[in-house]
Amino acid sequence: MVIRTAERALTVGHTPDMDDAFMFYAIASGAIPMDGLRFEHVIADIDALNHRAQEAELDLTAVSAASYPALAKDYWIVAVGSSVGQGYGPVVISKAPRSPQELEGRRIAVPGLQTTACLVLRLALPGCVPVAMRFEQVPEAVLRGEVDAGLVIHEWQLTYRDAGLLPVLDLGIWWQQRTRLPLPLGLNVVKKALGRRTASRAATVLRDSILYAFAHQEEALAYAMRYGRGTDAARARQFISMYVNEESLGLSKPCREALRTLFDQAHRAGLIPAAPRLSVIEPLKN
């Protein structure tokens, strides 16, 4: 007689964006083994996921790297699934030509106050006034003159010029010039209450899903484009390759150093109360 072990259900949060969709494609399509786990998907924008993680609502979730200091007591960082900019990142845009210095003291639309984009903006332009709104509302707010500039993320990093908007400052370039490090923007975190074994199993499933997507890129891309909000295939491929890369399969030493540097600088600037110790869960070894 075969005794079947009941699946363990985990609530898993990710964004309705192409990079997350690409990484979760194999899980959503049932293409890989789940090691006795069942993922109950919670799809929400990153700002909403940051807030839910602060209440420790979700077992495994995407979050902004900037939100981790507030989550460290309840969550481990997952070593896979990160979104890291290598000399590129969120872009400050405006309707008319401006220098970064001209934005000191000015209102800048941001995609959430807890996002890494906002944290790095406040390091780069400490006198600016962040104005929180949903990320897709940022370009229109700039065009209407409701704010002096905006901070764009996701596919808008590639398409803002199509709307007649102009670049002021690429925060990924600013960060690399300042630190010579990559810019860790998004992380996955897993709840400590699950225990290390279950947390590592969940990390392994996510790693295997990313590996499957790399091995089946056309079908994973087609799935991801459902979340592209009209982005054409060439830009979708470009965007996904920007944020699903080798750092998504394991946090490198430079990326871990970048996280520590980000938190140290934010603490010195008075933007977070303390720099947390990095506590990372690795996938199971094959």
C-alpha cells in the first residue's frame, strides 16, 4: 500500500510583472516537481507585498531589498529569485531637461516609499520630496505636471522616451559609480517560522523554476508577456534579461556586499534605524 503524504501549502507572493512571471512560469504551469509543497499564489504590486510582509502574512514573498531591515526578525533572505541591476536601475525622468541638482527640494513621484528605488533616490538626492503612488501612475503624473519628476521602474525603464519623457538620473549608474557594486532591487524572503528545512525546500523549487525558464525561454517569455502591459517582445526579452540573470540563481559575494553597503549607507543617512545582519537560506544541494 502506498501512503501519500499531504502537500504542505505555502502562501507565495510575487508581482504581476514580467521578471517574476518568467521566474514562476514552471511553478504556475506545473512543469517541475514541487517536493511535497503547494504554492498558493498571491499576486500584488511590490509596494503591497512589502506591506504584507511587514505583517508576516506570506510564507514566501518577493519584497523590495529596502524593506528587509523591517522584516529581518520574521524572514530569511532566499538566495534565489533576486532582481539585481548591473550598472542600470530605476530612472528619474522629467518632462523638460533637468539636472539632478535641480531636483533638490522638488517633488518626485515614487512607486512606494518602501521600495529600493525610493531608498536609493533619497541617498542620491537627499533633499527631494518623494510622493508615493502606484508605479504605473508615475509617468502620467509627470506629464500632467503634478510632480517635478518621477522615478520609473519595471518596463517603464525602457519605454519612458516613447511618452516624450527625458532621463535625469539612472540610479543604477549612480550606485555603481559610487560603490562599484551591483544594485540589489528585489529579493525573495521566506518566513523563519517554517523552519530551515521547509524554507530550503521552497527555495529549491524556486531555483528549479528559474532553471526551467532559462532552458525553455520561448515558452517562459510567452507566459511572462501576459504581464507585460503591452510591451513588445523585443523589449520584454530585454527587460527580463536585465533582471533575471546569474544573480537570480544565487546571491553573489558582490551582491551581498551591495546589500550590506546599501543598509549601512541608509542607516548613516538616518533612513533606517539599524543595518540588519544578512541571514540567507540556500536551496538544497542536489
